[in-house]
Amino acid sequence: MRAARASVSLRKGKRRRLLTRRHSSCARGILPVIRETLPMTDFAGQQAKARKRARSASLGLIFALGVLVGLIILASGLVAMLLWPRWPAPTVAANAPALPVTVGGVLFNVPPGAIRVAMQHSPGAQERLDLAFLWPSLESPDPAARPAPMEQAPPIDRLFVTIEPQSVGLAPTERVKSIYPRYLGDTQFDGPDGLKVIAFKEGTPYQNEDLFFDPAAQPGFIVRCSRPGKAGTPGMCLYERRIEGADVTIRFPSDWLTGWRAVNDGIGKLFAKLRPES
């Protein structure tokens, strides 16, 4: 009996060792497969990510090229539009009827020939008006006239008028009373034909300018004038007036101050021409 039991135990032990060997050999056979499969899986993932990055880079490059091509086409169109030949604008007749134009809600009757900017040649509301009138006739300049060639610049023969909506600043008369005195010198000088002159101080917003005024009438004829430049640039005077919701600035050479009374009368006639009902 003991021998039979020992034989059975021996046979069970051999079976166990055999099974253990078989499991070990299977494990040894599977492990290399697992080790080889994992790198293949990582490699496939890396390839997929690389393809996605390449696709994104390609799309970004295509978008950038599309934007660049669009900008080139747009720039070419603008250049072509600017350089494309245009028919000359029709010449405005000197006796053309005045255009009703409003600036700052104020109505002006403007001779078309006096308008200096082509975009302003239309009735109705305008942001600004730039005009010119021959002196002393106050007529519109001839658009076909061309100055003869000269070695020196010809003398200025016209008044320049700018009309803009009323600014947020003080009216010209109030500016003379409250702003200019802060920057004026302490000494008055005699000017042409009874005018008085006060120079603006250096280092102020109006340096190199002088204030000319008629002491007999306040407020009367008052202009702020720049001094002639070293290169022969003429001095220019500014005559300012506020008409309801519009600010009007008239510029003329400071040399005209020798006949400032005629200039003052001419400015009054010009306002009556532009605003006949006022």
C-alpha cells in the first residue's frame, strides 16, 4: 500500500513539473511576440501623428499662400485703378450758376469755378469747402489758365477760403479776447495805414507771428499773420469768422495789409456773395 501511494505521488509530481515546463515555454514564446508588438504599435501611432502634423502644416501653408495671392491681386487692382487713364473732367464755365452747399448746417451759394477740390463739386452737405477767388475782382479763377514760366514764383493774386463745421474751440472774437493776450508781447507797434501790431512771444504756439488790428473799431479788422520766410516765402494772414455753425478762414498775403481797408471791404463783399440772405 505504501509503495502504491508513493508511485501515485511520483506520477503527480512529474505531471506538475511537466505542466510547469509547458507554461514556462509558452510564456517564453509569448513574451518576444509582445515585445515585438509593442514597438510596432508605438511606431504606427507615431506615424499617424506625423501624418496629422504634415497635413496641418500643408493646410497652413496653403492658407498663407492664398492670403498672399489675395493681397497681391488687391494691390494690383488698386494700382491699376490709380494708373488707369481717365477722361479729363469737363471745364466749369465761369458763369455757371452757384451751387447750394451746406457746411455745418449753414447754407452757402458757391460758384463752381471757385471750388479747389474736385470731390466738392456737388450740391448738398459737405464736410469742408476749399475755395479761391481772384483779387480784387472776387471772381472765380479761370480753370484753363496756366501761369507763364517764371524764374521766381509769381505773386499771389487770390483769396483762399476754407469753410468747416464749427469747432469745439472758442469763436474767433472770443479767442482774441481770452487766448491771444496770454501769448502776446507787451509792446505795440504802428502798422500799415493806421493798424497796430503786437508780436507773439517766442516759445508760444504762435511764435513768429504778429497780430494786426484796427484800434479804431473793436472788434473790427483783426488778422494773425506769419512773417515772410528766408527763402522768399511770403507771409500769410488769417482772417477768421464764425457764421452760425460754420467757421470761415480767409488767407491772403501779408503784403496786402498796406491796403487793408480794401481787403476788409472785399471780404465783406465776399461774404455777401456766399451768403446773400444774411
